[in-house]
Amino acid sequence: MGKQELVEFIAAKAGLTKADAARALDATLEGITTGIKKSGKVALVGFGTFACKERAAREGINPLTKETIKIPAKKVASFKAGSKLKDAIN
């Protein structure tokens, strides 16, 4: 499901226009992003938890030249599904 399909689903389910549903979805995603940046974690009870994790610097191998390269440390987003989401899928 793409973003446009999700907007259409939200609009139909909540009785909103597609424009209102798109703004609501954008605001939700912005809120999650801001929450992760600010506190490192956003928990939606039953749905799941979005978090920011740190990856340590490490050495890797360039597959073309077989040379060893240094991969810098970075932050990555992660998601852990909640119990209600797991139950809905299974």
C-alpha cells in the first residue's frame, strides 16, 4: 500500500476529504519524526514503538575492489511491532 492508497483509506474510514486525510497523515508522520529526534522513542500502545538506534563504526569490504573500508557510525530508525499489530497480522 502506497501513501496515496493510505490517504484514500483514511479518508473513507474517518469520513474526511482526501486533502484532510493527507494533512492528518503528514502531521502524524511529522510528529513521529519529531518525537524520535527529541526523545529517541515514540510508543503507540498496541501498535508499536519507533526508536532511534546508534550503529557503531565498523570496517567493511568494497565488493568490487576487495579493499577494506571504514564505515562511519550513524543513527538509524527502527520499529518494533506491538501486540495488537502482531495479533492482527497472524
